Amino acid sequence: MANMVPARFKRVAEAFDEAALTIKSRPPCGSSGSEHSAAAAESLTDVDFSGLVNSFMWEGRVEWADDGGRDDEGPPEDENYCDDVVEAKDALEKLLRYEDGGNGVRQRRLFEDVDMARRQESGDLSSPEFKRRLMARLRGQGWDAGLCKTRWEKKEGCPNKGDYEYIDVNMNGERFIIEVDLRRELEIVRPTSGYSSLLELFPDVYAGKTEELKKIVRIMSNEIKRSMRKMGIHVPPWRRHSYMQAKWFSSYKRTTNGISAANHKEASFSTTSTSSRRVGFSPRPEISFKCREVFGMRNNGFRVGNLAAALSGG
């Protein structure tokens, strides 16, 4: 029993380490725009990380499978581990490579424009404000860019509802997803050398088709599971395939506004509160309430009382 306590404490500590990584890469965000879903738009809330950690702590030796069911975790898959990493590396290199001709040329140009815009902006790469400014820059360069916010409900395989924000670009009938730090979204605690080598393949900027990103997420979620099992760590909910699929491929709202609704209201309030004058109207003359001085002066220079001035018609 005494030996179980340190082991459980270690698991809890690792869970919070993973939660810290997720919180760093996913700050609270807000957005408005058109709904891209059959479901009605609802109020969006941030991920309940305490719930994620709790579900991770108490699930025991059982983990959620990608199809929503559950399977026994079993022993770490040491056999042919290196071969699987090599195959995963080959597949990722193909998915991260741009095609020659056609959309491949435009995709490379998009990548270059995103990379340049990223370097021109400052701030936290994962913050909603940074992503919105980056989207506005891309639109200024002629790209059909938008800021998308996904949302998902609590279900099997996704123990908590949540939301996520990213940039997309529509080009020749295809949708490209933009991530300025995709590597951070895939980081885990205590990665194996094989998994670290896969992370090194990702460029600073990702600009790829939706179907390509789906394949990347599938590969990396499998390798996350393999790496963490090898290190004797349970896979937390926020690094499972179903959760990462929900981040990029759930129903979403898309906006092209360069200023968020909250900032727009704040700017409007600041403008109206600093000046009450309206364009096209001259200011009204001030009304003096110093009755004694106004009514108490005569043209001859003598001061008389207010009552006398009123009686004399002055």
C-alpha cells in the first residue's frame, strides 16, 4: 500500500504537467462569426481542465479508445517500436511536403506569407489576439482568411466540452488550416527520443489541407500513446485522438473581423466617453447661472439689485 501512494502521486503530478502544457498552448479565446454546423450556435466555454485531470486520475487501468469505446491499456508496445517510428516519420515527411504545380505552388506561397506575417507580429503565438491580427494581415495580402472557433460537447472519448481557435484559408475550393505553432499542440511530458524526433519534423508554421491535418493527427495520436506507454505514463484525455480531432474538426464559427466584439465595444465606449461633440454640429453656448452679475449690471455702469432690475424691465 505504501508503494502505491508515491506511484499515484507521480501520476497526478504528470497529469498536472500535461495540463500546464495544454493551458499554455490554449489560452481563453473569444470569437464571433458565421456558424459552420448543423447544430444551433450555443454559448462557448473554455475547457474545464480540472475535470480533465480528474477524469484522468480516476480512470484506473482503462483508457478511452479512438472509436469512443474502451480497451485495456496493456503493456507498453516495445516490440518493433523503432520501426513504427520510422514509418511514422516517412508518412509525416510526405504530409508536410508541398506538391509541385497547381495548389502546391500557392500553398507554398501561403506558407511564406504566414511565416512573414508571424515574424512581423509580436505576442503569444497561441493567444486569440495574435491569431486575429495574423488573420487580418493575411486578408490584407489578398487571402480569403478567417478565424475559426470549434466547439464540442462532453461525450465518450471527450470527457469535457471545450473550444479551440485557429485560422483557415479558402483557396480554389479547398480549405487550408493554419497553425503557427502546431508543435506545441503535440508536446507531451517525458517524450521518448523517437517521439521527439517526430516533433522536430514540424516547421514553425503549418499550412495544410484539412484531410492532411486529419492524417497527421491520427499518426501523432498513435505515437503519443506509444511514447507515453513506453514511459509508463497514462495518456491524458487532452492528448487522445478523439480530443485532438474535436479541436480542429468539430463544428465551428468563422469570422473575418479584424477586431473582436469585446475590443470593439471597449473602443466605442472610449471614443464616446472622451468627447461628446458630434461631427457636423457646433457646440451649444454655455448657459450662465450667475444671475446677480447678469441682471445686476446697467449700461450706465451702476450696479442695481436683481429685484430693481426686474421691476424696471432691465
